[in-house]
Amino acid sequence: MAQQNFQPALAHVLSHEGGYSNNRADPGGPTNKGVTQRVYDGYRKGKGLAKRSVKSITMDEVGEIYDRQYWDAVKGDLMPDGVDYVVFDGGVNSGPGRSIMWLQQALRPIYTGPIDGVMGVGTLAALKAVNNNDALIDRICDARMNFLRHLGTFPTFGKGWTARVAEVRAIGKAWATGEKPQAANFVDGGQAKALVEDAKAAPSTAPADAATGAGASGLGLSGYLYDLQNQLSPLSYTSEWIGKVVVVVALASAVLAIGGLGYRWFANRRAKRLAEALGTAPA
């Protein structure tokens, strides 16, 4: 998509963003037409202008912010039709770097560089080597949805985000295949910023370590008691009682140790999936 088509892409993004909102659960805070107060403050400061509420943002300011801070940031002019819009929309919602990371994930295995959110020579070269942009868009949107599902804010905004990404996918694929794209629609919640700072925390392995350690200690204790039982074997009653204790301690310790190892496997698996969703897993 060339620069002259920036405006049609922006029109779709603005349809998804809607007007002014200030949802306490939205990490973006006060936002108007997808521009947060923080971004607007930075823009005004760069122009040598006084701060003012994002409610008062003009359409000329909106267009300039989107062009410079999002379209140019993802190098929309250098991407093929449809792919640029999909990456552009993701950049508005979650930041340009995050959206480029989804693109890089989707370009595997052609792209062999790091998932770093930088639209560099390697990423652009891999993009040019793709011969099916329709399928690439599917993979980008899949990576985006995987990221969104791993945010703590997904229960609140997940319905809106899911609807937005579904439309972005359809519009992008239509552009990629030369068809007329459908109209974009506003779905409440879809305009909320989806930021990595709100990602779910990886599960701690501390409970697994504690359980495994306790199980190992218990098995050691059962071994000690077993030796004691052998030493007291002439005292049949005491020996029998210690034997029962040995069995109970050994079973409990084995359960703790196995449970600890099992939870560690579960925690590591969850952490790996989270890292993959956030783009922090090793290449």
C-alpha cells in the first residue's frame, strides 16, 4: 500500500477507535480517536504548544500523529497491500514495536533474526520473500490474538479486541487479494489499549521447589526410620509401629516429590507459552 493510501487505512483504524473514552480499566487512560493523553501531550510539546485535553484534538493533529508515530514507525510505505494496514492497526492498539514483533513471528522461518520489534533490513527482506500475503495476514492476526489472550485485561476487553482483530483480518486479506474491503465497525472495548505491561505473570516455581524439597526430606526421614526399625526389631511392638510410620512418611513424601515435579513441568510450560505470546522466547 503506497503513501497515498494511508488515508483509507486511517479511516478504518478510526472506525475501530471511536471517539473520546476514559475507561478506568483501559491502561491507555483518557483517549480520543485512538490518541492517548500521553501521546497528545508529547505531540504538543514537540510543537512547542501548551498541553490541553485530548478531547480538543483536531483531525489535522490526529492525521499527523498517526502518520508520523504509527504509519511511518511500521514503515507502511514499504509493506505490501493489506499487510501494512494489519501491522498499522496493531501498532495503534498495542504500539508499533509490538505489532512489528507479531509480523516477525509470522515471518518465521523465512525471517531468522530476533523478535525485537525493529523493522530492519532482515524483516523487510523476509517480507519481500513471502509469496502469500493472505496467509501471512492470518499468521499476524493469530500472533496478535495469542498476545491479547495473555493479557490480564483480556477478561474485560477481550470481546471487543476479538471483534476488532477479526475485522482487521478480513479487511487486510481483502486488500491483499485486490478485493474491496468491508467497512470497519466500532465495538466497545476494542479501542482499549492492549499493552505488554498488562501481561499475565508467569507462574512461580517456588511451590514446586518447596514440595520437591519437602518430599526429598521426607524420603530421607523414612529411610532413617527404616534403619531405626531394624535396630528395634527385637521390640516387636515398637518395630511394628515404626514400620507403619515409615510407610505413611514414604507415601506422603513420594506424593510431594511427584507433585512438585509435576507442578514445575506445568509452570515451565505456562512460562514458555507466555514467552512465545509476548515474543520473548528464544528464536
